[in-house]
Amino acid sequence: MNHNANTRNQPEMASLLLGAGFALASLIILPAVAQRVGLGSSVTIALRGALMRAANRF
């Protein structure tokens, strides 16, 4: 019976990890890369919005 509980929780866990990865990328990694490359803050904000919309699809 435990196997069924684990099977059910795996998609939820994958979804949670994916969402956390998108949040990490949009809040920390994206601004650092944008600053390094020399992108403006408006471009960074637009990319952050796109990442968060992508995260909401999952």
C-alpha cells in the first residue's frame, strides 16, 4: 500500500521541485546573469515574468 502513496506523491513532488527551480531562476540566477551580460532592468523584469508564467503552467 505504501507503494501507491509514493506513486501518487511523485508528480506532486516533481511539480514542487520544478516550481522551486523556476522561482530560484527568476529571483536569483536571472538577475545575476542579466547584470553580467548587461541587460537592462526592464528586460530582466520581462524575462522574470515569462519564467513565472511558465512555472504557473505546471
